[in-house]
Amino acid sequence: MARAATGRRKVLVARGAYHGAAPWCTPVPAGTTPEDRANLGYYRYNDLVSVQEVADQAGDDLAAIIATPYRHDVGQDQELVDPAFARGLRALCDRSGAALILDDVRCGMRLHLGSSWEPIGVAPDLSAWSKAIANGYPLAALLGSNRFADGARSVFTTGSFWFSAVAMAAALTTLDVLRSENAVAVMAARGHELRDALAEQARRYDLAITQSGPVQMPFLTFAADRDFALANIFAAESLRRGVFLHPRHNWFVSAAMTGADVEYALQATDHAFAAVRDHLDHG
């Protein structure tokens, strides 16, 4: 839609970022061609200088810059956005006439009920939503400013289930519940409880960990963890006790979680930290 509205070709993406499985952005390029990515430019997240460099290379052919609300690349410690970086992207797009696209698929309605960058005063031109929008029912949405309405009208796209009433009803109810139950604040509170207790458990077992990302979407890594061996032990032991924690991907705190649910998870992670400690001590 950005290309249709601007008549330009170049799109800038953060190196290592995930924006879906389409040929232009899949992290595994098998089955794709160099031409699929011929009009992409790569910048470093939170590095405005690198963005400006690749934007200069695109010149008058810059159609869009796409970014995630924070850096949540799989297998990497998470990196919150520098507000100055987000504002710099907005200013660059305003100067160049390119679209600022926010990929809110993973973060949407977990960090804020509006755009995830709304609290820092940055509004995207286009934003992609899914996952939480219908509480697990299959639905995605694209929001955009009026400037890109003609672009939206002109492109061809379709889907097999676009007129599914169940997913639409689920989304409307989800939006109501998110507001009425103050869901973002609830998720943040549960997330803080979890993060503080995990830090205390790790100290008890003398394990060096890093917890990164927003507390609603936590991620935990172990120091000097080669090929995620320790993370795999931690996740497997938690799973044996009924708690699902991904070793290389951020987790998700739900607004449905109670304090009792967090305590249940922490009972499992206590055993999981013990298993990691035992592995380090005895191999």
C-alpha cells in the first residue's frame, strides 16, 4: 500500500527483524530469489545514523520504513525502543514523504490499547495488527492514515475467511474487555510479579540471567548459554510441570492470569532453575 500510494519501490527494515513469512521478509530465504529482496534496505534498530545512510541510498525512491515497537528478534535479548529513535523515524518519513509502518502484530494491545508508540507521541502512517486483536481467533487488520487510503483501494488482496462473523465478533468483544478490565495494567502487574520473583530465584541458585523486553512480553536468557542449552533445560523442566516457556522467543503474559497463576508458574521455574544449576555443577 505504501508503494501504491507513493509510486516508489524501496522499503527499509531493521536487520534481523521478523515481519512475516512472505518472500520479501522471511528469515529463511530458501525458495526465494534475490529479486524478492532487491528493493529492501537494512538498518540497525535504535541507530538513526544507519537509517539515514540507507535512506540516502534509496533517495527519491523511498516508499516506507517498517519497524517493530521494540526489538524482539528471536534468540536475542530484547531491546526497548529509544523514543528519540522512533521520533527520528517519524521525522525522516515526514521529510521524505515515505510511510512509517509499525508492525504491531506481536505487541498490539499488550503494551498500549492504541498504537504501541502512542505513549511516546509517535503515530505511524500504516500499522499491522493480529494475534491479540481477536484473542486467538484468526483475524488481522491494517490501520492507516487517509493519505494511504487510495493505495489501499488500488492494491489487490483477498482472503478465504475475511467474512467470518465469529472472528469479527471475537474482536469486538476482546476490544470491549481490554478496556473494561484495564487489561494492559493487569498484564503489567502480573509481569512485574513474575520478573521480580524470577530474579530472586536465579540469585538463590547463583545463576546469571538477563530479563529483557516489556514485562508483558518477558524474555529470559542465561549468561554464556551456548546454543541455548541452559534455556532448553529450563524450558523443558518448566514444561514437565505444566508451564510453557519458550527458550528462544519472548513469552506472553495474559490479562486472564491471576496471582495464583503466577505462583503456579514460579513453582515450576524454581525446579527449572534447580535443574540448570545441577547441569552446571555435574554436567
